[in-house]
Amino acid sequence: MATNNRGYDWYARLFMDDRSLYLADKTIGWYEKHLLPFGRFVQDKWPITKDDLLAYISDCRQRNNQPSTINMYLKGLKTLCRWCKTNKYLRTNPFDQMTFHFLREKPTVPPILSQEEIRAVLEYARKIPGSGIRNYAIIMLMLDTAIRPGEMLDLKLSNVSFESDTIKVCGKMGERIVGFSPMTKRALQGYLRIRCTSPNEDVFFVQVDGRPMNKNGLHQLFFRIKQQTGIKRLYGYLFRHTSATSYLRNGANLDAVRRILGHRSFAVTQRYTHLSDRDLVEIQLKTSPVMNIKQLTTR
């Protein structure tokens, strides 16, 4: 069991040191961000109790933290307490003594681009000197397939098939096959005709000097387009949100969209189901079996 001269911060650091053996630095940074504030709140006491957790939730609310932020703090603390109990640094897990539920949030609809904004983005992207054809291909592919920005940057030449008009996406949930349209096919083929030779021959999207396209280059591209078009927000996942919403608005079923996006469960995909009444009416009319019946004539 814990000794009296070791407080919360000591065990939190011990937990993160243990996790650092097999987790990425980014994940350890997440734990640091969401675990250390609690230590300041409880003034480094140990062991922590159910009352400490409840008081912390109340304090977070009084400081106007959003439910999503409080949930992240609680998620980190719950993992830490479970680890401490397993390793006998805590006699009892304080989360076991309370009916724990994540704080409910109002469902939020992911932001999307309008048709006018999409046209503006594509028109400006293709006019950028030296990289316009590549930029146009990148945005067409992201809009058409809803791939994540990281998946697009990791795309290999060997994973693109112009025979089947598909790409093999190597995402964090495994591999999946996604199709692309004739317009996107022409954009990709146009880019390959002028693609600079790269030291890594299998990288699909490269910079003008042949180095692989990276996150910084992508951010700079979006920032430049945003500045020139006047669009308030422009980032990689905005294209993914726009695509997913468009799929559903045009009648795709939720399971198909989940598989296209590479989601493990329906919970994340359901963010895109908040359609307007007009959207629902249009989908219903478009997919109604009556629409497939030839008009009957009366005598």
C-alpha cells in the first residue's frame, strides 16, 4: 500500500511512466493534460476518495467547463484509479463507490461545407501556382471518399486502383476499400502525370520537391485557401464531415456510412444523422418504392 509521504502526483507520474513503455508520446501527453489538474485540486493528497471526485466535478462545473472537457478528466482519472487498484496502490477504487456516468451533452452536428464553399475551395485550390493540380486532386479525393487527413497523407501508389476505381485505406481501425468517382479519377490521373519524382516512390501525394506531403504542408494549404476564399473554418476533417453528411442526405444507410468512414461502432457515425425535416422528406421521396412504379393511366 501507499506510504504517507507519497501524494497523488507521485502515483499519477508512476502511472504515466508505466504507460510510456508502450503508448505514444501523444497519448502520454493526453494523460498528463487530464490527470495533473486533479492533483492541484486535491492538493496532492492520497488516497483519493469518492468525495474528492464529486467535489472535483462540482468545481469543474462552477468554472464553466464543458461536459466534454469534464468527461475527459473523469476518463483519465478512472483509468488511473483502476491501475492503482490493480497494482495495490489503492485499497479501494473510489469510482466503484459511485454510480458513474459520463456527463450528458447536447448532440452536436458536425460543421460542413456548403455547395458554394466547396466550389470556391476547388476553384482556388487548382489555381495555386506549382501545386494546383495536386491540391485539386487532394480535395476531390477527401470529399469523395471521406478519408481522414492522416489516411490521405499515408496513401500509397500501390493502394490506388484505376481498374476498380478504389483505394485501400490503411486506417487506425484496420484496412478498408473505398471507391471514387469518375471526376476524382480524372483528377488523380491528372496529378500523376505531373507528379514530381519522390525518393519514396510509393508515396502518392508529394510536395513540389518530391518529399512526401505532410501535416504541416496540408495545414498551410488549407490556411491559404481559407484566407483567399473568406471561409471561416477549413481543416481536413471538415471534408470528412461534409462527405458523411452528404452520404446520409442522399439516402445511404447508416451501416454503409459507418464502413466507408472506418468507424468501429455506430455511436460515432450517428453524429451525422441530425438531418433537417426537409432532408428527411427528400430522402423519403427519393427512396420510396412508389418512385419505382411506372405511372398508371386511368381510362
